[in-house]
Amino acid sequence: MVNLQLQGDSLNLIKTKSILSAFLARVKLMKQNIGRGEFSQFPNLSQTSCQEDDVSTDVQHLNALYSDFESRFEDILTMVIPPWIINPYGDIEETNVIIQEELTELSTNEELKVQFKN
């Protein structure tokens, strides 16, 4: 699923960071639930009886997956996205003076507002 989400012409670094962060959050949730013996995310597993060794192995695999993704995509996951990039028509007072001038010009451009909303 993540593979498909990370493809396409409309993909950018902001979307990529969101997709990867969401995936890692789901892996973390799965790891916690499986570690507690809660298999509701996996209907087929919840219908069977699992041995403690199997559960421990599954948790180790999820730990490895989490760590691998975290290290492979560290540059994207730690990227700081300034609020004015996500919403250039929002509050511009948080940015430096030079960028404030440019954002003021952009924020008053009616043609760009329409394009941004679409």
C-alpha cells in the first residue's frame, strides 16, 4: 500500500513525509497490539491460537521493519516543513522579513488563490 502511495505525478516531499509517518505509526500500533495479544487488526490471526514465541517473533519483525524504515527515510521524516509552505495564505508573521514580503505579494494574488484551492 505504501509503495502505491509513493508513486504518481502529484507526489511531493510533504506528501511523502505524511505517508511515511502514517505507515510508521501503523507499524508501531500493530507492534503494540500484537505484543499485548490483541489481533483485531488481523482477523485471521484473531481466530487462531498463537504461541508466545510466534508473537515474540512477529514483534521482533515489526521492530526491525520500523527501525529500517526510520533509518532509510530519516532525512524525509526529520524534515521540518514551515507552515507557510503548507498554507501560504495563512499567518505570515512567523517568517523572516524577506519571505514576508514575497508571501504578502503571493497572498494577494487572486489567480494563485484559485489555483491553490484547486
